[in-house]
Amino acid sequence: MTTMSGDKKEQGQPAENEMSKYTMGVAVRLTGVEAHRIRRFEENSLLEPARTDTGQRLYSDTEIELIREIARLEDQGINLEGVKAILAMRRGETI
């Protein structure tokens, strides 16, 4: 078992949608969400992308969908703490 950046653990090969493969620029194009917003999501512990050896963020398909969902909720007027609570409840976590 190896540990990736952010304590993400990988057993064997990750599923295709879990592979970190998109740079910030590509993530912006795929989601339509500005880079500064994506970085703010990360600063608020809503995302934890993998990083290359040089520190470049890499996002998976799952994280791309998460960025879209966070942005949708925020665009509806929900602050990031509220978004964090909603996402935790959807995962069945207690807040």
C-alpha cells in the first residue's frame, strides 16, 4: 500500500474515475469554475487533490464532479461551511 499526497491511499490500480490526471487549467475548462474558487474549496478542506513532485495539483474525474457540485451549491447561496455540512450528510457522516 502506498500513500499519496493528502493521505489518499491506493490499493493496486485506482478506478479510472479516481485517477488524478487533470491539471488546474484543465479542471477550470471542464468545470467552468475559476481557479481561485477551486483553490478556495481546497483551502476550506472540501477538496484535497493529489500533487506532483513539483506541487502541481492533479484532479480526478470524481473531484471534477465534486468541484461542479460545490460550485452549484455555492451559487445557490450556501456558504462553504454549509456546503461542507451538506456533503458530509450525503456521505452519511455526522457533523
